[in-house]
Amino acid sequence: MLDLDQPQNFDAIAEEVASAIEDHQKSAFNLLNDRELFLDMYKGTNYTAYKVKPRAQLSNLPSPIIAEATETLTNILYSMLTASDPNFSLESLNGDTDESSLYKMTNLLRMQHIKTKRKKKLMATLRSLVLNGSAFVEQPLISWPPGTQDPAWEATDFIHRPFPNMFWMPKAISIDYADYIGSVDVISANRLQALADMDQNGSTWNKFAVAMALKETETESYTGSEIRQSLTALGYSDFRGSKELATYYGPLKSVDGGKDEWVVGLLNRKFVVRLHKSVYPRGMRPFRFAQHIEIENDPLGIGVGHQLQFQQRYINSNLNRTMDCITLATFHMLLANRYAGLKSDDMKISPMAVIEMDDINGTRDFTSDPQAAAQGMKLHEFLIEQARNHTGATPTLQAIITEASASEVKIAQSNSMRSVSNKAELAAEEFIREAVSFDNFNNYLFLDKPIWMRSVGMERPSLTYPSDISKNVDVIPKIVTDKDYVPQQVKNDLQLLTIMTSIRSVLPPDTDPTEIIVSLARKSGHDPAKIFPSKFAPRGRPNLGSLMGMVNKESAMARPQSTPNEQFIQAQQGVNQIAAA
């Protein structure tokens, strides 16, 4: 039974959600067409529509300028966002989360990201972001193996959602604050039944509605036109038996007047197969959204497709006109007197061929100006350069050799990287900070049993318990453009530790540098509890561990009467040993 206080009018709920989907699709008609056009331009398909008066026998070769710019910027953004492993760090918000727990939480998230192939999915998301100007990601909670009551592990997925698969409140200034948002999928009957069977107590899925939906004929298609159009462009043609499952997140006026946040699963725009209140606070939804270039009062950003669609068309036309000039100059046409006795079938290119004709004066050459081709190539190079500069995918970023000096190249590359770095920081806010925060929040809510975890540097797997997970943490993205990037933090800690060690003899007796050692260890990827196995205590301040004591002891034994300078050198050596660990 669905967990509802009283029976609901499922027809009214279905009508409300279906209307929300249709309202979005009507308002976003042009947006969907634009994205389909950009994808065609990226793939190099359907280019006959972009050539001026295309005719048979003429060239029709697309220039890959949009694909080139998209891949260049995508790869750079991906490198910036994944330069570190993991590409984030956790910090306690209110100080109630100890370093050992932060270490375990970090490694648990890293393991979950590996198992769900987060990096691969991030690449596809960034490519859509650059090409289309914006990108959607859905983060549903999943278990593995799927459909089991006692999964080996649980994690939050990271699924890139194309535009035809999304819907949200029309004309919303910001998608983050839209009244509702949702996704649409094509689902098979077997998959639908499996999802319903996983809900043992019937608190989420309406099994009666599922059974009714499965009785519909498999010879008909219930997939929406937008999804069918998108799949048709990819080569699919048979949609018999396909079903549309829309998942809606938002208030329902037909249930409680819009008071609470609900999750609705609507099949074929008429069957309410899923209905329950959201487990998240009001306004928190499992979707991430980012813009490549943000425009005022536009919920969607602009990307390479918007910037280069007109340049792409003209570049294609100019390139093909130039190629036609070269072709006509090489294999020129002939003007022939119809009474010259010349047959077109005899005009075949062949070495040492002889064409016999009755009237030698009956033909003359019809050629193109070779200079036209040269001018066309100069224009092509100019247009390509302008397009690259417009998007920021400059030759220096693409490692294209130019005639510029080393200093000029360095300056140009610095300016280009600055522009890309700004976009990387904005993307990191959504796809690292917000996404990982949501991952951790799901772990806090749903992880109800110990989970085995293994990470780099671990001799053997260890258990992470639900009590190790805290929701009061801040996620710090680790990208190459971040001035507070962890290596810099480690450097700062080393400098501070060096100073403290060098003046240790004059410090008050109650001074304890342990917290610095703990912070340094965790940021270096080591478990503080293993460095302080006997004295580390959560929420406490342990005494200085054996490692620091060993350094001091060895230094004292080596030079019991050492000078302050020698003490500083010895302390620095000890610090280096800690850093090397």
C-alpha cells in the first residue's frame, strides 16, 4: 500500500503531471530543435542543409570546427576537474567530525565513484555542457546487484540527462528554483516490473497501476514524440511496446494543495505507478545543472553550438566552393560543338588515352581561375581563426604550431586558460561540490549497515560504519585552478610545522602540534588513526604521536649539543620524512 493518509485521486495527479510535461515541451520546442541541430553539426551529418545551393557533382564536405572546439574545451575542463584523485576534500563544518571519520567518508565516496564510473559519465556531461551551453545530471540512489534485498553496496549514481529527457517549469528564471523538475525515460515492461518488485512493502510503487499498464498491447508505442524524435536521429525505428516513464519532483496541488514535495512516477501519461513524499528537504532534488556561458534571464546557457552555428555554415560553404574551384582547375570542363562527333562516354580519365573526334575545332577548355582557390583557402584560414578565438579553443590550447614567438604563445595560452579556468570553477561548483555533497547526504540517510572499503595505500579492506558518516561537512573541489588546491595546503602545513619544530624548545609546555600533524596526514591521503594508533581519539586532542617523538628522539641522539641552526636542519629532515610518508 502506498504510504498515504487517505486515498488519492490518481486521475487528477496524472493530469497534473502530464500537463506539466506538455507545458514544458511546448515552451521548449525551439530549444530542443537547437540542440538537435548542434548535435548534427558536431557529428558532421545532414550538412546538405548548410551548403549554398547544393548540386550533384559538387563537394559537400563539412568542416569539423564545432567538433574541434567542443572536444578541445571538453578535454581541458575534464583535466582540470579530475587532476586530483579524489577531486574533492571534506572539511568539518562545526568541528564535530574527527579526522578519521573524514578520511573514511572521503574514501567511501571515492570507492562509490569508481564503481559507478563517475569520471566516464562526467566526460559526457562536460561535452554536452560545452556544446549545448548547459547540462543536466540526475543522481538517483542505486544498489548493486540490482533488485536484491541485501545489496553488496549502495551508491548515488551520476547520469547525464539529454534535453529531450528533461522537463521543468516553463519560463523559470533559474532551474534551481523551478517549482518542479523531472526526467523522462523509455522503459521496457520487464524493467518496470523489476522496479515494482523491489518495493516489497508497496510503499513506493503502485503495483495495481503497474499491472494495468502492463496489460496494454505491446504493438503500440507510448513513447513521447520528443523522445522518439531524438531516438530516430540516432537510428532507432521500431518503438512497438515502448513505454514512457516520467519521474516528477515537486508539489502537487491535487494532493495537498502544493504543501509538500512529492515524487511521482507517471507511465504513458496516464498511470500513476509511483507516489510518495520526497525524503529530502523542500527544494532539494536529485538533479544537478550547470551553464557554460550564463546569460541574464535565460535559464539555459549558451555553448559552442550557439557561438559557431552561423560561422559553421559559412565555413562549410566557403570550403566547398574552394574545393570545387580546385576540382574544376584540375579536371576542367569542355565546351563542345554538338557536331564535333565527341561522345561524353569517351571522356574518361586514363593515362596515355586518345580521344578521336571529327572536328578538332569543335571543343575548347572551360576552366576556373586557380587564384580563386588560393583566395578561398586564405578566407577559410581567417574564418577558422575567428571561430577558434570566439570560443576560446585557440591554437595554443590545441597544441597547434604557429609562427608566434615563445613569449607570445605563453601569453596567449595564459589568456586562453584563464577563460577556461573560470568555466571550470563554475562547473566544479555543480558537478563536484554539489554532486559530492548530495552523494554524502544519501550515504548519511540510507547507509544502514557497515560497508567494506578499500582504497589506495590500504593494506587490507576496512569497514566503514554508518556512525562514521556525518552530514555536517563541506566539500572542497580540488581543481588545478584552485589557489587553495591541496598541495598548497600541504605546503603551508609543512612550513608551519617546520617553524613549530624549530622553536620547540621555547614553546610553552602545554603547546601541542598534533592537530597540524593530523591535518597534514589526512590531506596527504593517510589515515590519522594509523599514525596515532594508540592515542588517537575522536573529538579529542591526542598527544603527539610516536612518529614525531621518533623524529625528536633521533635528532637528540644524533646531536645532543647541536646549535639552533643544526636543530632547524634536523627538524626539517624530520618534516620531510613525514611528508614522504
